[in-house]
Amino acid sequence: MKKKYILPIFLFVQIILLKVLALFPEFVERYYSKGLYLYLSKISRIVLGGVPFSVAYLCYTILFFFIFRWIYKNRIGFFTNWKTNGLTILSFVSVLYFLFHFLWGINYYRIPLHEKIGIEKEYSQEQLKALTQKLIVKTNQLQLQIEKDSTKKVDFKYSEQKMYEMSPNGYDLFQNQLTEIEYKNESIKSSLYSLPLSYMGFGGYLNPFTNEAQVNYLKPKYTSPLTICHEMAHQTGIGSESDCNFIGFMAASSNEDVYFQYSAYAFALNYCLYNLEMMEEGSSKSYRKLINYGVLENFNENKTFWKQYHSFIDTFFEYFYDKFLKFNQQKDGMESYSKFVGLLINYDLKHNIINAN
């Protein structure tokens, strides 16, 4: 077989093997997520965590340079040489596909978190209403505790770097509740691509090749603690977005800092209001009347931020990422983000973690 065919064929072999691997989540859990991945991620974060800038940014910049350089050099007669160029592209994709899954992506096929901690994901409208009421009380309490005025939005004074340093505290404090989760060797950084991320509609992401948690530093700061803790959950080897939202909430709400707690509860409350609307249009209106004006101002601040970057770009990336998640065993796609509400409802019913007095 000619060498130029090896990597393209290997791409299709990988796809088939991963579909088979998806049938054996216990195997993935034991030998990859709790085995090989722990060593790979630890090495990445120890080596790169202390680097003061995003190594992922540097890697992507170099990669984009060579991609555009190759396209420019082959622009003449590109389609005439379709076979050669096609094989080159498939070879490139094959290598990236392998590195993505070997370094992190196989975590998509592990046992779901709700099965490991013994809770359900489904819930009734009445259960959602009950949780929403508890979250309103708790979020109002935290907002008033911080600002001393129910009409003022919570204004974060922390720098991004300070929040990165504070985030592991929450993981240390809630590990006695979720023994499945353990976070060590932090590697959290502001993305130098924050402006493009804003246009793409992303608050953060985990770079699977360097295991650096990348945070969009342009978005409203009150959302940052939850985003940071969400991306840290990905670093622990959690692929599911709903699971990461749940773990992110647990870590941020367990943090000793009241600003982190506010970020967690405001995030959960906003999703509950959204889910109420999805169940029955207009059903969240009566609950919004109970929320402090300052909290609503934070919600509006976040909504206004994302609205200014809304275009066909974020619409495309939302569609693309939805298909990407579904292809990688996340059948709910983008809707999986809001599915964490079911985890929170059932976990709270079992352990009563949201104490609203």
C-alpha cells in the first residue's frame, strides 16, 4: 500500500473503532478515563500550567499559518489535483482526530455521571418550580449580602487571574460529596482568542491537545467563576456538557468566596427560568417578579453582551457544535447544557444541598 493512503484509511478505521468503543463504557471508564487519561492530563498540566500564556494559542496560530500557507501554495490547480490534495487533507484530519481522542476525546464514551452517583435525570414541572423557588431565595440572599442593595447588580472586583487562583478551592471542598471528581495541577488561562470566541458564542473551552482551560475574559465577570469551574470539570475527564455544568455548579457554590457562590446560583437560576419557558411559554414570568432587580440586571448584562456579538457566525458554530456533540455520543447536542438542571433537581432531592432559608 502506498504511504499516501495510510493516514486517510486510518481515519476511517478510527471512526469505526470509536463506535465500537462506545458500546463498552465500563472499559473506557476503567482503562482510559481512570487510567491512561489521568497520566496524560497530569503531565500536560504540570508542564504547561506554569507557562504564563496560552500555549494552545501559540499552537493554533502556528497551525493556522501553515494551513493558510499550504492553501496559498496550492491555490492554482487546486481542484485539478483534487485527489492529491484530498488525500493530504484527509491525512491531516486523521492525525488531528487521533490526537484529539487519544489526549482527551475518549472521555465522551465513559459512564455518565448520574449513573455513577445514583441519581435520575428526569424531573417534573412541579419539581422544577420547587427548585426555582429555592434558587430565587438563595440568589437574592447572596446578591443582597454582596451589594447591600437589592437593586444593584453584582460587580466583581477580582481580576481574571485572581479567579483562576481561587477556583480550585471549590473542588477541594466538595470532593467529599462527589468522590468521583478530583482536581489537581491547575492550568487555567485567559484565551487570547476571546474576541473570536465571543463571535462564536463560547464563554470558554478546554483545549484537548494541551489540557489548558481557556476562558473568554471579555464576557461579564459574574459569569466567570462558573465558566472556569465548568472548564476545570472537562480537565478532570468529563466530556458531557450537562455533567460539567453540574460539577461546575457544585464547585463554584462550594467555594468559600461569596462571589463564586453567587455566580453558581445565578447561573442555575437562569437555566431554571429557561427550562420553565421551554416547558410552558410564559411560566417563568411570575418567578421573575420575585427576583431582586440587581440579579435581573446581571441577567440583562449577560444577555446584552452576547446579543452584540450575535451574527451568522455564532449561529453556524452553534449548529456545528450541536452536530459535533451528537457525533460524539452526546445525543442531546447543545441542549445538553440545560439538561444539568435535571441532575441538580434530583441531587438536591437526595442530598438537600440548596439551603434557602
